[in-house]
Amino acid sequence: MGVAQVEAYVTLDTNASRHHREFPMLNLTILIVIVVAFISPVAADPQSDRVERPMNYHVYVSNSGSTFLSHFLLDSSSGELTVQPDIDLGAAPGALATDAVGRRMYVCLRSEKQFASFNIDPASGGLSKIDATHVPDGAPYVYTDNTDRFLLASYYGAGHVSVHAIGDDGTLSDEPLQWIETDGHAHSIQTDRSNRFAFVPHTNPANVIYQFRFDESTGTLSPNDPATIQPATPEGPRHFVFHPTKNLLYSVNENGSTVSAHHFDADNGTLTSFQVISTLPDGFDASDNTTAEIKIDQSGRFLYASNRGHDSLALFDVGDDGTLTLRDHFATEKTPRFFDLDPTGKWLLSVGQNSGRMSAYAVEASGALIRTTTHEVGDAPLWIEYVEAR
């Protein structure tokens, strides 16, 4: 019986004479039982249970001063981190990237000038090596495009970006498909949501963001028009994030200890800066600080940036128009080079490059952070990667 039919029947019964109301109430009870019986199978759908069941995540910490990844299991319902055996790589790791389904990991072995690819065991979180390919220089940043067919990288010392093809079996092309000169201190690279454009920030002295078009069918990068955008002051853009729903891009600026907000032209793939705001509290000397990482929450309401020197995470409120307002600071381990929100957005992990420790924080509804636990990792940690445990 449909909803409209139930409503009509109940209306008819409740308008009956007093003499007959005993029976309509019985009919109404029967109807409720029918409706509940109709709804119950939906509530018991196993798929619904799977969606609501708390997830566990493998957490990998890349330790640039060691030859292993620290490995933890995160319970997303409680925030508990359970230490797992370290994963030996035989060489010092740097930046990490995974495919969209969390079955493959790509590791920059920066000191060896190699990219290595691994299969991920989703149950244990263990890694099994697929292959490795030599690259012209160590890369501080690696990134898989939205098709998972290409690995993009930036090279701080060499001042280049590269594109490697990823085979169906996870192998990387022996030679880069492209090796493009940009400028010194190329610090990161990502594509936009459409996978049609890519951006490469460069810290000082270059102080520039390169703008590229990206062809996902061939993996080809080509200069956009204009090819670069440069801050009016020597901010030194380092890393960046896109707003989850709006055409906005935020860069954290290493040398200026600032965040720049940009309008993103999604049709043409170009940026226009509209705000530069400090990550530091009033009175703190910016010359004693550099920034490192930037993240935005899933709602797009809260943005975080890390301060190395002040040793804090800065919290910004994101206005409806994308404008940032600095709200608070939360203490971290010494030199917070990297941090990231977990996929649920309920927890944040931050590593201290100069402490060899990782701190965990609960994320409140207001965006504020509450430190919960601290864990030893390896030497000079610089990256965190989450992979769903299955």
C-alpha cells in the first residue's frame, strides 16, 4: 500500500462516526504494522550497515631520516592508533602517493633518485614492491592524476616537473613522458577536479605558481596562458589545496608565513589572488618561522596551515566568499612539516620533523583541535598517507 493510499485511508477512518471508531483504530494499527514491515527490510539492508560501520585506516608515516615507513592502524570511531610493524624500504623515503582505491602506493626514494611502486595488502597494510625507476633528481612531491594512469612530480633542486606513465600492473615508465623545466624550488604539483589543469608552486626566490594544461589521455602538460602567476610580495608559495565545492585555491606560502586565496577559473584553468593573510599570531616575528603544509576540511568551512618556528597549526574560518579569517593556533611537535585530516574528517595527525613524533588530534565541530595522543615514529618525518583497511 503506497503512502498516498495510507494517508487517504486514515483520513477516511478518523472522520467516521463515533459509533464505528473502534474498527478504524484497528485498521490503523494494521496499517502501521504493514508500513513498518514494508520499511524494515530497507533498514536492515546490509549495504546500509556497511556504509554506517566505522572504518579503520592504515596510516603510513614517511621518515626521511630513516629507511622505513612507520605504520599505524587508525580506528576512525575512537581515534585510537595501534602501532603496526615498521615497513622497511631499504632507502630513505620522501613523498608518498596512492591510487584512488588504495591498492597501490608510489614512494619517492629521494636520496636514491628513484620512484618505487608497491601493491598494498588492504587487510594487513603490508607493501610488496612492484618495481622502481630512476629519475633525474630527488622529488619532494609526487601525485597521481585522477585517472591513476600518470604519476606527476616536482623537483625542488632541479627546477623541473615530470610525468611518468603508470601501467595496469602498477609499473612506472622507465623514462618520464615529460621532463619540463620550470624554475628553482618547484615544491609541489596537483591537478584540479576536472583533471584538465595542473599547478606547480615555487618558493623563493622564484616566488611563482606555474599554470599548466593537462591532457589526461596522453599525460601531456603544456603551458597555460598565462604560464605563471606571481605574488606581489615575496611570499614563496609551497603547497596548495582546492576548496571542496567552490572554485577557490589556497596556497600556503613558506617564506612569507602566509596563505594566499585565489579565485580559480575552472574554464580556463587560471588563478587570480584576492587575499594574503598571515598564519602567525600578532607580535610573532615572521623571520623566525616558515610554513609547510595546508589542508581544508570536507565542509570547506575550516582551513589549517602549519607553522615551523611557532610550531603550531593555524586555524582559519572560510567565509562564504572564500575569504579567510585567522581564528586560533594549536601547539604541535617541533617543526610540523606535514599534517593531514583523516578521510572521515574527525581526526588530524601531525608529524614533527625535528622531534621524530606524531601527534593525534580530535577535530571538534567548530574546527578546533584537541590533542589526544603522541607517538614515536622515525627520524625527520615528512609525510602521512591514509589507506582504508579492508
